[in-house]
Amino acid sequence: MPRPTWWISQVIPPALLTYFGRTLYICFNEIGPSYLSAALGYRSLGRIYSLTSLILIPSISILFLKLYFLPSNQSLPPRHPPASITRKSVVFECLSPAETKAVREANDMGGDDDDGEPLVNRCWRGKCGGRWKPARARHCSECGVCRMGFDHHCSFFANCLTAPHIPTFMCLLAWTPPTIVSLSSPLYAPLSRRAVQAFRLSRTDEAIRTWWYGWPWSWVVTGGPVGRYVGGITLGWKQLDRVDGGGMMRLEVGILVGVGVCLALITTALGVATARVIMDGHLTIDRERARSLARATDAVNALRKAGKPVPPETLQAMDRWVDKRYFWAPYPAAPNGGRVVEYAGQPGPYDRGRRGNWELIMGKGVGWIFPWTAMRRGIDVETALNWPLSETALERLGLTSPTAH
């Protein structure tokens, strides 16, 4: 049976596309020519407004559709690692010696457990079936596959966001708030006055007072007192529309503007949070794992302080979340041409500094801000297959930067 998040992912994208289409129609055909030009007398401003809506709304719609229609095999790693990793001629992330030993014993692979030969990570969950899992790839439980540079599965466009497509995502987040604010700002004042009128009517209209405010379940249905008053305003607004027709101040326009304000706030917060994650050298999944580790550590410390036993599953989860990695480092003088080296601590092995982290994902300059270039930017597949280590990590491994490519 599909998860609830699957059903949400099926509803939100069509709802957003419907919202974009209806908003474009009202902005281009009603607010510009009928309200600004005819009703208020600002003919030039009305033409500019209509043209602006015809540019901005389709632009963010195209960015959204780009992410929505990403193919199911996007950022899917190959079944086996490339020849450079198979030949062990480059540095790459691999299993720990303990994990390597367990895999060999489980699969009766033979060989000396201490021979230093690395094994790459493979995923056996969902549809992966033993597919190679390169560094910074994560398994998406919604899609059932691993994806290179996995950031998170986004319900807004019912797809995985991966590193190659983050510039498109950031461009969408950057353009949505100014688009909404610029196109809805002419209506803020009149719609606010209309909402006040609707609220006052809802408090004086006997029918609304009886079957809405007097209905005990109105608190439950709307999620509390705030929702209850929003429901009252909605009913009062509908009553006003029946009296005067509403025009540009009708309930539909008020709802569209209200939803737009919510979208502007959400996309602003997402944009700021995503930018911080990128510059810190993380992907969203890395940040969440770090938070999970911090919460688990606090829980363990509290249990130990209280003299209570720590559940084994908590300790096992902490082991999974600890940022400890192992790399095959090619050393020509070593017997096997290299050895497996542990890397732990900060900075992380992929942290190239705030500017370097940003440029690796977003590219140099500000080209990502333009939709026509953002959709062509992003980390390339070859880089995502074997994520480049930072200079600090290479030095700690005793390597130089050319070895990492």
C-alpha cells in the first residue's frame, strides 16, 4: 500500500500547476487590463503588469515542470563502478575493513581478510538489487532506488532532488517570492479591507453565527481558533460576493493571494536553508543525519547520567550516523598499490570551503539566477560518480589533488 507521502506527492504538483495557470489568467486578463488600466486609470502600468505576469509566471512554471518531469532514472548510479575505480587508480570511498570482512564471509568470497583489498558499497534495498552506491549517494525510500548526490525527496514536485538539479531548484526558489510579491502587491490593501468587512459580517450575520461559530466542531475541523476565524472570514466573504459580485475583490482572488503569500514564505525559507546547507558542504540528507546523531547523543548522555541502560538499537543507529568514512588511497610504494584509510572528524572529506562548495554545486558566477542557464548547470555525472575530495582531505590522506580525479 502506498505511503501517505506518496498520495501527497500526487496531489501537490497538479494543484500547484493549476494555481500557476489560474493566477496567470487572472493577472493577464483581469488585474492588468480591468483593474489597473480601466478601474484605476493606470493604463501604462496595467500593460507593464500584464507583460510582467506573462514573463514571470511561465518562467517559474517551466522551472517547476523541469523538476517535476525528471526521468525516473535521473542520477541513478551505474550497476558497477567505472574502470578507474575498478583498477584502483584513483582515490574513492569504500567499505571499512570490518564491513569488507563481513561481506566476504557472507558471500563466501574467500581471500585474506587483511589483504587490504577494498570493496565498494552496494545497495540491496528496494529496486537496487546490488547496484553500486557511490559516495554521497543515498537510497530514496519513496522511489526505491539510490541516487547520486541525493539531497531529498520533494513532495512539491513528486521527485528526488539531486545535486545535478539543485541550480534549477534554487532558481525556482529565488524567483517565486519576488514573482508573487510583485504581482499581488496591487491587491494587498483592497483585499485586506475586504477581509475585514467579511470578518465583521461573519460576526453579525445570524446564519453564520448560528451554524458556524455556534457549531462546536468548527474548532476541530479548522484546527483551532485561528482556523475557526479563517473559516468565518471565508463564509463572510462569500456572502459579500453574493451581494455585490466581488469583482476583483472576490473570494477566489483573495484565496489565490493568500496561497501566494504562503508559497513566498515557504520558498524563501527553503532557499535560505538550502543555500546554507550547500555552503557548509552538505546535502540536506547529511544535515538531517547530523541532527539525528546529535539527538541520539543527547539521549544516550541523559540515560547514562540517570544510570539507566542504553538500548543497543540506539548505539547501532549512532554508528550509522557518525561521519566516519573509509577511502582507498593509491600509494605506488604500497604492496597492493594503495591501502584503505580511515577518515573521521572535521572538516568533512568533501568540505571545500564555503565558496568552493557553492561553486561545485551551483557553478561560478551568478548564472544560476537566470532560468535559461540554471537548467543547464549542475554538477556533471562524472563528478557525481566519484565526488571530489577537498584539499584538506587529500593532504590528510597523504595524496595530492591530481590523484583524486
